[in-house]
Amino acid sequence: MILNRRQLVGGLAVAVAGILPTLSFAQGKGTIAIITPSHDNPFFKAEADGAAAKAVELGYEVMVLVHDDDANKQNELFDSAIAAGVKAIILDNAGADASVAAVQKAKDAGIPSFLIDREITATGVAVSQIVSNNYQGAQLGAEEFVKLMGEAGEYAELIGKESDTNAGIRSKGYHDVIDQYPDLKMVASQTANWSQTEAYSVMESMLQANPGIKGVISGNDTMAMGAWAALEAAGRTDVIVVGFDGSNDVRDSILKGGIKATVLQPAYAQAQMAVEQADTFIAGGATGVEEKQLMDCVLINADNASKLETFALSA
Amino acid sequence: MTSVPVALALIAALALSGCKIVKTVAEGEGNTAVAAGEAGDDARIAALLDKTYDAELLPLIAEKALPVADLRAAIVGDLEAAGAAHGNKGSGEGAAWNFAVKGEGVVVEANLTSRARKAMLDTDGDGKADLTLQLGPVIKGSSLRDVAPFYRFGDFRDQIEFAKLARALNDRATAALVVPKGELVGKTVSFTGTVDLKAATDAWQVTVVTLTVTP
């Protein structure tokens, strides 16, 4: 971690009010709040790290908080950030509908929000919404999957958490491509809620019911890791697995010939971009770019996996 | 939902036959409210294509298309400059430059059994393939959408609706393509299409809008 200044860890939201005086008298340009889902998933940690590093580089203090995908908790964190008088909020939100009110509340208090990773269902409330082009990424992953499958065979799909818009977007992107191949037959499709352990047990039962499975396409990397572990345990390392996110775990699996491919979301760079836009906005009252911005995803397979590190691809 | 394009096709056919037709949508159709949100996507996209595909997109591609050799020369020095001068950037950070391109070449290799049919062309006469024509029905990428400055992400509800536009454009283009049965290798082909490039060194995958095969 590059952080050497104050970093508050999630769960300490209640304590924020207590240290408010310190924050208020901090030197420099004030504080930026960075609110994301739990750092247990390295993707969200990379986001928070990227945002914090950029904020510190630009002369801000940072307040790093996690909402654990709980909209009520997110609401409380917003109250804390507003009370602390932060200059801006960088947010990976806890629900496309549920988050609108919280972002609006910050706006009403004069605090601009810059969203990353996930969209909300309203425009004109946040200043920026920078999201990975999940649909484009899913199409990339699906195209690779189709190629690996030889355009034919039985496959299963692991779907993410339903409340997260990206779960549905990725699934649609996968099917947009795969469903154009009539010889590819989906024999099982189930959510594993982005969870590695859940994906392990789901994969186990899918295999039992459908021993002819030739491939698994997963809505994210943690579920792909869970599925791969179950396949290994069952001696079915012949099954083609494709994930999504571009985590270091899946990178390592690809390099060892396990999981075949994933799709990188440039999480670190995206978070940094959000902070840069916040900085521009704080200084001049505008970002100079449109509210809704897409970032393209990149296919990762054995050809380029070695260049992947912490959700960023080196040249 | 299919009745709208059918009605328009009828109107178009009648118009071509010389009758003077006042362009009104069949009774009742025009009053049908398109559902808001995702449920109305297909209807909205179909309407957008009817309005823009023949009238704006195909003319744009025809007008902007650079010969293969000229486009190669332009991007080899500076993709950004070539893109700004001749292309259009897709929406978003890290998006590719999209160009309209036209050319002629000899088919060196072809895969017509895949759902994503392809023909590899030699356009510079060195006997080696230097670009790939995507012949559908499955088309990779969104260069037909992203080549056009009038299709902007900000005008769409979200990435799903925007992606549906790309897919609909790809489907419209490949539906109109006539790919001759039988061996393509060795034949001379001329084409117009679009290509997306993130780097000057990227292999060219051309989404084809017109294709002529010389026997």
C-alpha cells in the first residue's frame, strides 16, 4: 500500500464524528471519502487503493469506508461523510436504486459524488458515473469461451448477486454471443452470489446432475475460482472455465493451465480517474466530461496473463 | 413488434415502385407507446435503425471509407491523428478508433463452417493474408455502431441498451450480405466495411457491409 496518511478502515464510520476536528484542521485540500463494498474481494480493494493513492498524490486526506453491499449501512456512511465535511465522495454503490437517495443527500449537502464500477438508475445526481463496459467485457469473455468450446457442447453458467446490476449485464452479454451458437447447450444456470464457497457447492451439484458439462462461464473470478476448485476435486480439470474481473488468483490459475480466461476490468485506473475528475470538479465546478463514462474491458488468457497485476495490465 | 418494420418495408417497396406515398405509420401502430425501460429496448432500437441505418450509417461508411492501403499508411505513423482525421472513437476510456474502409483482395483462407464466418484477404499482393472479413452471422465487436458519431452512449439508458444497438446493427449488416456457397479461396473479393483498432499493430477484423465476389 502506498498510503502513508490517515486511512480509516470500514466499520469505523461511527468513529468518524469523533475524529472530525482532526480532519477539519488537516492541511492540504481536504478529505475525499472512498466508499466501496468489502475489501474481502480484491477487486474492491484495488479500487479503494487506486482511489486513495491518487487522492493522496493530489494532496487530499482520505477516508476509506466499506458498505458491505448493505444500502442502510451505505446510508449511514454517507451521513458520516457529510458530517465530516468531505470535499467529494468516490463510491462503488450498494444498489442501483437504493443508492440514488444517498447520493442525492450528499449533493444537497454540497458534496459531489463520483461513481465507479456500478451505475445508479438516475442521472444528474452524481457528477460522474465511470463504469467498466461490462457488456463489452462479457462479449469478449463469451467469444473466447465459444472458441475454446469449439462452438459446441454442454455448459453451465454461474451468475452473480442479483441486486448488483453487473450480474445481469454480464449474463446478458454472455448470452448475446453464446446463444448465437445453436450447438452450445446450457444445461445449468444458477447464482452463486459472487461467492467462492457458494460456487464450489453449486459446481459440485451441477456436475453431479450434468456429468457431460464441457465448460463453465462465470460472472466473476471468485466464483470461477470456487468452480475450478470443485472441478479439480472431482478430477474434471478438462472442463473449460472462463471468469470475469482479472484477479491475480485467476491470473495464476491461467498461468498454471487451470482456468482458461478472464476479462480484466481496469479497476485501479478507473478509481484513479474518478479521483482526478473529483479534483478537477472541486477546483473548477465542472469535470469537462460527460456524467456517464464507459471503460473498455480487456480479455486475459495465457497470451497476456503474465502482464496482469492487481487489476492493471502493464504494457 | 415485427409489424412496424414490415409496414415500413412495404412503404419502402411501394415508394420504389413509383407510387406517391405519404409516409405515415399504419393506423394504430403510431399510437402504440413503446414501453419504458428494458422492455421497450427492441422496439426503440428497431425504430432507430429504421431511421438511421440506410439514411445515415451506410452513407457515412460509403463516404468516409478509405482504401486499405491509405488507411494503413495513415495509422502507421500515428493512430490518434489518423483516428481524429478519418475515424471515430467509441464511447469511453480505452475504446478503439473505428474506421470505414474499402478494398479488394484475394481470399487466402476462409472459414465458412463457423457461425462466425471469416475470409482472410491478401490486399497487397504479397500472397499473405493481411486482413480478415467478418461475414457473420456472428460478428465480433461494435465497430458499425462506434464508427458513427451520431450513436452516443450518453443518449442511451445504459450499457445494455447501447449494446443492443451494436448487436442490431451487426445483425442488419450480415442479414444483407450474400456470401456465395462453395469455395471462396482464390477468388477476388471487394468490400466496404468498418474496422476497430486500439493499436496500429492490431490485426484487422473488418465488419462487412457490402461484399462483391468476382467469379
